[in-house]
Amino acid sequence: MKNFVSVNDVTDIDALVQKALQYKANPFGDKAIGANKRIGLLFLNPSLRTRLSTQLAAQNLGIEPIVFNVDKEGWALEFEEGAIMSGNTVEHIKDAAPILGSYFDILCIRTFPGLKNRDDDYSEMYINQFMKYAGVPVISLESATLHPLQSFTDIITIQEHLLDSPLAEGCKPKIVLTWAPHVKPLPQCVANSFSQWVNAWGKADFVITHPEDYELDEKFTKGATIIYDQKEALKDADFVYVKNWSTYNDYGKIYENDPRWMLNEDSLELTNNAKVMHCLPVRRNVELSDEILDSTNSIVTQQASNRVWAAQAVISEILRAQ
């Protein structure tokens, strides 16, 4: 593995899942692999789980992680090629990235969409410019359109539950990604990425449900069944992933905030006693009800805990390829 910015960088999802579960069982078994290595975690926007889990994963492998909040502690970076830097930006990525590449063996980058111009966000200019100029492997800690470490974690968590309570032979789990209300427009990153990973994994009956006008980019959802009726979509679901996202076509808007789209006990009764997932942070009693989040159906804490093992598996694969 040279970089990790989407599922397309993974040659065998199941093998990577097994590596993550091995690290969960034995976190320090590969402590020597990262000796004398350094990993830089650069944040252009805030993080909690992604930052801490990646730091822990690196330390478990014997690597020294260094965190730098670019948006608060560094110079304003310019990413446009041929830019005339007479405005607020102070340093061009062409100058900064090679230096960072000389400091670190791996660079981890977290960016965020502006939700104003779809073409700009979906070009993934920020993370692509780091990959172009840094000269070392790049791991995405979330980009403008994808969150691959989160989605890899989600597959790990689903697989764990399938191992604990396997389905009848020949049956696929039904996984439903459902849109939820929110108080502000959110990016499509998690929904895009989860769709991409479940489709690439290919071991589920995958359904996406959302109000009309909340379609995602088809390049991520192709292969899923799209249903606009949440109750219909939830029937017999084994896993329900709850997430808000803003509009893609009329980019970055909120058209719908019907509280009936919030998952609660009544809607969960339509499922096959489904396990409920969310990437966190979650707006309680807006996206998900207290009764669901605090129930035995919720696996959001396990899901978040698995972030360490997902990051550890990815970092290990990149180190082995160097």
C-alpha cells in the first residue's frame, strides 16, 4: 500500500480487516516495525477520535507521532498552481510539502470541504497536492469527499458482529445507510465513503435511504439500492448506519429536516433487531434518539474504539511497503 485515501488503495479488504482484528487481540505485537520512524498528523480542521486513535495506533507500532494543527498553528497555505500570492496565504504547498516529507516517513492529512463549490471540493485538491509534492506516503484522516479510515472501521465492526452471530449459509447481511436530520449542512464524506467501501466489500445487501433531492454522487453509490421511504428501507435490516449529509446536486444545502427521519424505537422495530451505527459526534434526539443510542442495539462505542485498529492496520501496511 503506497497511500491510503480511498478503498481503491486496498487490494484485499478481508485481509486488511483480519490484520486489524489481530492488532485488536495483540496491540503491541508489531512494536518493532515502527522503530526510528516518524508520522506527521496534519489537521486543517478539528478532530477528536481520528486524531487520538491514529496517535495511539502509531505508538502501538513503535512510531513517534507528531501532531500539527495547520489551521491554528501554521502559516495559511496556498494550494492553487500558479497562484499570485498577494492575499492571505503565506506559504505554497509546493514549498511546504517537500519539507514535511523530509521530516516524516508518513504524512496523515485531514481536510474538510467548504460546501460552497462542488467542483472545488470534489477535485480533492488539498490532499492531492500533498500526495504530489510530499514524496512520502499519505494517509487521509478525512478529505473533502471521503473518510476512508472511518469506513474501514465500519467494515471491521460489521465483520466482528457477523463472526459473533453468523447469518444462515448463503445469506448476506442487509445494511441500510439512512439519512438523518441535522441542524446545519454537513458534507457527504462519510456517506460517500461508507457506500464506496460496502460496495467494494461486496458481501452485503446494501440499501441507501434518504429524502428525495439528497442523492449522493453515483460513483460512490452505484451497486446500492436507493429507497426514498425509510420505513420500507429498514425492513429486515441487520445493520443501520445513521448519518446526515447535505445536498449534492444543489450543493451543500438543507432542503429537509423532518424529525420523522430520526431513528427511534418504532423505526427500529421494522428491522431484524438491527445493530445501529454512527461515526460520531452525534446530535442526540436530532439524528438519533437517546433510547436507541443508550440501548443494546447501539454499537457506536465499539465502532469508535475500532478506529485504533483500523489505523494500526493501515500504517503497518504502508510501513511494510516502504
